[in-house]
Amino acid sequence: IISTRSKVMKNIYETAMKVASVDSPILILGETGVGKDYLAKFIHNLNPCQTDGCFVTVNCNAIPPTLMESELFGYEAGAFSGANRFGKAGLFELAQNGTLFLDEIGDLPLNLQVKLLHAIQERCFYRVGGTKVINLKSRVIAATNVDLEKMVNEGKFRSDLYYRLSVIVIRIPPLRHRRDDIVPLALHFLEHYNTHYKKQRHFSPKTIEILLNFDWPGNIREMKNIIERLVIMSDQDCIEPVHFGEELLMQLKYTDAAVAPIASESRSDRTLRQCLDELEATVLRDSIQSHKTLKDAATALGIDLSTLVRKQQKYNIYVK
């Protein structure tokens, strides 16, 4: 599911769809938590030639440098002390006819950058201690949250590998630069965890205000974790600011701004606009109350999800 209303993200997904059918290397750049792995899987799943292949993730920061070469390329029997006597296929082989996703590529040791460059450029490689050529039939997608150009200038990353990986470059902006996506993503994660934990949680207008005003330094990953916590820890279906907890509220820099309810006036003293607003609020409240999720209510009303959330804020609609 693509939960985005941001023009820049729509352009990114359009680019991803264009390049999915070719096997050129792709470099995805962006801060931690912006969804680089999600975009890589999105590209993999769109490629009709990779339906039988695996999506294999390698975190270049998580594997010790001494084991990285054998993990990536595999090794033959007796290649080194303690090696499996039958040899072992590496992650490149496991990703054949699929995608090898090299996350945190900036942490790949310099000595292995040469062998990676050769494998990508020549479309073949050798196992450690092996003499048999193995053809590379997987697509390579790399990602990082560091400035690779700066690392190249500092001599910490090979320029030839950088240029080979960056045939196609996709930069994902941080969540604070695409606030149109905050509510759709928050509602997507809310629905996901409601289903997972068999809950019926929904956000109060003040809670949505907090989500919209926060800068999200951890981006989508941070939002996902916070919403999971809210769904679990809330003792009522309507998630209020108090459910964030004092520590998190301080982090979110929340101040209790009152949300004014609709004034109750007699119908005869109200303008046409006020009467229509009252009717709209009633219809919205009834629809939200009679559907399991806000998404279902929006579909039934014939409006998009963001419009429903905006109107829910406007009319201060609480559904217990």
C-alpha cells in the first residue's frame, strides 16, 4: 500500500515504476527511517522478471568486516580454517534472479568495495577460495543515510564504485519535509495495528494535531513504533495526548491547545452555513461510528481519508 499525498513521493514512486523492469544498479539516499528498504522492496516486487527470485537484505554495518566477503560471495570447501567442509553459497547466490539490497553501503570496507565493483561491472564473481566463475543474475540496490560524495572526497569510499552504484539515484525526503504524508501514514499504521492487536483505536483531534506538528527525526520508522505503542498502551479506543506518556510528550513539545467545540445554538438563530455544518458533522459522526475504520467511513461517504480526518478535526468529533 502506498500511503502518500506528497507530490515529491508520487514522483519517486513513478520513477521506481519506470526503472523496475531494468537491471541497472539503484542508489537510494535518505535519512534513517524514511523507508529506503520499503522502496527497494517496492521496486523488486514490480519487476516481472524477478517473481521467482528472493529479496535479500545485507546490512553492511551489521556483519563484521572479517566475515563480510564470505557472507557476500560464499566460499569453497576448505577455503579457510573453520569453513564448512561442503562450502557455502553467499548472499549474492541466494539473491539470484532476485534483488540484493545493500543497506548502509557506506559502511562497506574499502577492500571489499573493489570486489563488489568487479561483480557489478562484470556481472560475475568467485566464491572465496574458488576458481569457478558464477554469473551474477541479481539486481543490486544500495542505500545509505550518509553523504557518499563527501566520503569519496575524503577517500573513505571508492569513486568508481560510487559512480557505478549511482546509475539511478533516488533521494527520499524526510517526513518533516512532506507533512501531507503524516496523517495518511499515521492512519495506515493505526489500521495495521488495530487489525494486528484486534483493537478499534482512533485518534482524537488533539492527537492528530500533535502528530502533524512533530518533526519526526526518526521519520516513518519512529512514527510506526510510536503508533504501535499508542495502540497497545491506550486504555480506551479514543487515543488522547495523555496516552503518549509524559516523556514522549516532552519530546514532542506538546502544549495543551484547546480545540473549540461547535457552539450549541437554536436552529432558528443560525445561518444556512451553520446549519449545513451541523448536518455535515452529524453525518460524519454517524458514519465514523457505524464503520470499523476511518478508511471504511471515508469510502462510504465518497471522500478521501485526509478530507475525513480534516473534517473530524474541524467538528471535534469523538466516537467512543
